[in-house]
Amino acid sequence: MRLSGLALAAGLQLPAVLAHSSQKPLGPGLGPSLKKGSQPNIVFILTDDQDLHLQSLDYLPLIKKHLADHGTLYKRHYCTTALCCPSRVSLWTGKQAHNTNVTDVNPPYGGYPKFIRQGFNNAYLPVWLQEAGYNTYYTGKLFNAHTVENYNAPYPAGWNGSDFLLDPYTYSYLNASYQRNQNPPVNYKGQHSVDVLAEKAYGFLDDAVKESSRPFFLGLAPVAPHSNVQSFVLDGDIGDIEQAAVFSPPIPAKRHEHLFADVKIPRTPHFNPDKPSGANWVRSLHQQSQENVDFNDHFYRQRLRTLQSVDELVDGIFARLKKYNLLDNTFVFYTTDNGYHIGQHRLQPGKECGFEEDINIPLIVRGPGVPSKHVAEIVTTHIDLAPTILGLAGAPSRADFDGETIPLRRAEFEDAAVSRHEHVTVEYWGFAITEGKVFRKDEARLVLNNTYKALRIISKEYNFYYSVWCNNEHELYDIKTDPYQLHNLLHPDETTPATLLGVPFEKVTARLDSLLFVLKSCKAQTCVRPWQALHPQGNVQNLHDALHPRFDAFYLTEQRRVSYDRCELGYLLDAEGPQFETDGLVHRQGARWDEWV
Ligand SMILES: *[C@@H]1O[C@H](CO)[C@@H](O)[C@H](O)[C@H]1NC(C)=O
Ligand SMILES: *[C@@H]1O[C@H](CO)[C@@H](O)[C@H](O)[C@H]1NC(C)=O
Ligand SMILES: *[C@@H]1O[C@H](CO)[C@@H](O)[C@H](O)[C@H]1NC(C)=O
Ligand SMILES: *[C@@H]1O[C@H](CO)[C@@H](O)[C@H](O)[C@H]1NC(C)=O
């Protein structure tokens, strides 16, 4: 018999045998290295487009109570592509988007069909977790372009129980389509999508607990606080996105509609600033009118209201984990696919940019051994999540992962403080779209040259964002002195400082460019230890080391530069300029230090 959420809410006690203990038998396919009973349960909550920088977490008291107050907030956690589908495929596969080549939300460059075509349905986290002995459950949005037409062609692999949100109704808060296991889609007209998901989530948690011979992974991917979108037509023509997708602010549940009536977007220095900032199309945006700002404040409040259902979902999950006595053996991850901006740099509501709002996103982890009320400063990314979760499951890591495990326990944090990498590889191909209203005739809703590569690099000593756009414009923000990214030091209209970090400016940018040159096509360990590719002797581990004057000529004169031949909507190699060669023999695209010396 399936226990319903209502039975639990009514205080039904489960027999003790149903509760997981640390004495779990091993599942099939486990490596010999795994200690009996060492596999924890994992709950993974993935919201959609949730910001860190617009302070959404401040309005979620139950998430604070259950997660932040009993766990660790990773304040330097980054997605690597600020768009739903590429970010999610990277998350579940542990690979940068240039290695998945799922770079868009729709075909031909992205979406569920591209995920299938790239062969990932047999090579992503839930499949590996099942092999490691887990029962796996998922409800909510998996990928874009996973539709009421293609949901069974094929079914997503790796889930013991699933109930997916499907396009074109994924973002219809009050008319969602969910599709359970191998059944046909069901329409939930008039019900709130996140509340529907919560009941499904509690049901899967009950199922997972009943199947107590194996540990469980439960993925919950509510659509909040993504914009509401009407009828997304999926015929693969990029130009149609503008016509086919009607965006509006997210729709909260009735009981939350009245909240936060006086709340406004934080008026930070980069909110609708007097001067333009950034590069390319961002730099040509006009300052927003009061009418526009008022609408965007409303948009912001609707996001906070809509997130309240997620806050309650998290509360419901913790109530049940507690009742089942599972808290000591369960890790709960809370994150989102990408961030969001509203009004910063004069941008209309949306994502797809490389600014902190879009890429630096919430990650909170609670679990046995994870420090409470801790705020971690180390750099972590979405690419690191698959290795981390597989590591928790006790499964061997995979040689083709582009990330490394995230420290979770205190001792691991101490090691990471000295040895962890300091960079994030950020990449993007294709369009940027305004999800708010367009208030001016001369402002485009859809921009088609939003293709760029970027890196974030953060240490005690420095904090930079460096990017190269497909039109070969460059950006550099010194975030230590310019936390709001208002001064693009590489824009012709800005004053370039003579020195940075105490050395001539161009010596720093040369290093950053070479680092990006390696990262933009890195694979596996090279993505984690990129300086090793430039300095195979291992004498350079970070930007600080690379800045040594004896490498000046190597960086200033010997290296090819990151550049594009043209703007494309996908990862077309011949548009992407010179490539770093890693075969160890021919280096026509750039010298390595050991050969040059
Ligand atoms: C979950 O799926 C895996 C892989 O198919 C299978 O080995 C396992 O027995 C399933 N668990 C349950 C409870 O059916
Ligand atoms: C609601 O969803 C159903 C399909 O699930 C669709 O046929 C119908 O047109 C939708 N209604 C609206 C108002 O979008
Ligand atoms: C990029 O696209 C925008 C409009 O979509 C256009 O105004 C701008 O000129 C384009 N820039 C380049 C370099 O192609
Ligand atoms: C990525 O996918 C697109 C579309 O299928 C294809 O044209 C392109 O060549 C692929 N890029 C790489 C680097 O394989």
C-alpha cells in the first residue's frame, strides 16, 4: 500500500523496520571498496532560475531553518552555462557544455532530443546511481523540449519512479502536464504546479522508504520561480522563439498572492544605472523608465511569492525525513539551474548573461558531517555535483568528469582551502531573451549574438571575471574593487588601469586569456587543473604562480589568443578561433612553457 502525504500529515507512524538504518544490505554492482551500510540517502532539490544576488534566500524562512541553519551555504557556487537545459545536462553528466554539446534549450543545439542524440541517456547520474545500488526517483522538469510528444521516445533512463513536467506546459503554473513512469501525460488545469509536485514528491519519498533494501536518490525539480510561459512551440526554428513563447511573471499559489506588497528589487549601484555597462548588446541598453521599473518590481515580488511553495515543499520533505528517522543518514542538496537578473545593468528580467546574478547561484547542503551554519568560500560549480554525489554513493569516479568533488565535511574543507582550484569555466552560445515586457520600440526582445566564453577566478588575492564575446569584444571586471561589475576594464570607453595586482595590466590579462584558451576546450582533469596544461612540470598551480615575471614573455608573446571567427547559435568549431592542442606533440596553436624555455 502506498502511504499518502495526507496519512503522514495526520501523524501516521511507520513501523521501525521501514525506516532506514545504517545496516543497509549492499545493492548489486557495488565496488568492493564500499563499506557495508555506508551509502546515505540523497535528496536533490533543483529550482528553476533562482537568484542568489537578488536575495531570494532572505524570503525563504523554512529553507533557512532546515538547510542553511543546519548546513553549509556555498557562497561561491557557479553554474557553467546560464540557461536551463545546458546547465542541467552539465549538472547530471558532470561535463562542461562544450563536452556535452547540449548548448541550448531547443533542437538543433539543445533540449531533450539533443541529450538523447549525444548518448547521455545511458551516461548520466541516475543511471550511475542505480548501478551503485540506489533506487532513484524524480519529479518535475528534467530538460527543455521534453514534451507531450516525445516523452516516450525514449523514456529517460535511470529512474525507478518518475513524474516529469512536460513541454509545452512546463512553465504553465496553472495548467501543467506531468507524465508518470510509462503512463501518458496528465493535465493539472487549475492546480498550482509546485503544489502538485509536492504531493508527488512526498509519494516518492514514501515509496523510497518502503523499498528500504536500497538507499535512495530523490530529485525534485519544481518550476518556481521561472517565468510563466504560454505555449512554447518547438519546431526548432530560433526565430520562432520570440513569436511562440509568451513570457509573464511567475504565478504564485493563491495563499501567497498577498505577500511582500512593499518589497522592491534591491537598489544596488548596478540597478538601472545612469551609465551603460558591460559589452556588446548589453552596453547598448537604455535606462529603464519608471513604468518599466515598476513592472519589474512586480515581477520580482511574484518570484518571491512563487518561491513560497518551494519553501513549504522543503518543510514537508524535512517533516517526513524526521518522522522516518532518516535525518542522520540523508544528504539534502538545494540549488537551482542558473541565476537571474532583473534591472541590473539595465537588463530586463532574464538570464543567459555572465554577470554574477546569472552564474553565482544558491547551493546549500545539509547532511551527516556537513558543518552547520557554515558559509563556504571555496569555488564550486555545477560540474562538481555529479562527482560529489557519486562519491557520496561510494561509487568510483569517472575519468571523463570535468569537475571535482565538493568538500562536504570539515576535514575536507581544510584540505580544499589549500588545494582546490580557483576558477570557473563559463560558456554560452546563442540567444538572450527578455522575459519581462518590452517598453521601447527600439529594444529587441531577442538577441542572437549572445555567444561568449568567460572565466571567473577567485582567491584571497584577486577576484576577476574575464570574457571574450563572439564579436571579439572583451570584458574584465576587478570584482574586488568593482563588486557590481560596472567598469569593464577592457572596453574602449573605460580607463584601463596601468597596473593590476601590482604588475602591468596587460601581464594579468595575458595570463587570464591563456587560462581561458585552455578552459574553452578542456576535457576532464584539464578542466580542473588547467595550469598544468600550460606548465606540465607542475610548477604553476594558480594565477598567482603564473604571474611570476619569468613567464612574462611566454604569456605576452608566445600564446595564441581567444577569439571567434563569427557568431553562431551553437558550438560550431570552425567559428571558435584557434584551439589549444593537448596532444603533447604539436602545439601550433600555442606554446607550452616547457617547450618554449
Ligand atoms: C530500481 O531500478 C534498478 C535498475 O533497474 C533495479 O535494479 C532495482 O531493483 C529497482 N528497485 C526497485 C525497488 O524496483
Ligand atoms: C491546458 O493544457 C492542455 C493540455 O494538457 C491544453 O490542451 C490546453 O489548451 C491548455 N489550456 C490553456 C489555457 O493553455
Ligand atoms: C548583436 O545583435 C544586436 C541585435 O540583436 C545588434 O544590435 C548588434 O549590432 C549585434 N552585434 C554584432 C557584433 O553582431
Ligand atoms: C555540436 O552539435 C551541432 C549540432 O548537432 C553540430 O553541428 C556541431 O558540429 C557539434 N559541435 C561539435 C564541436 O561537435
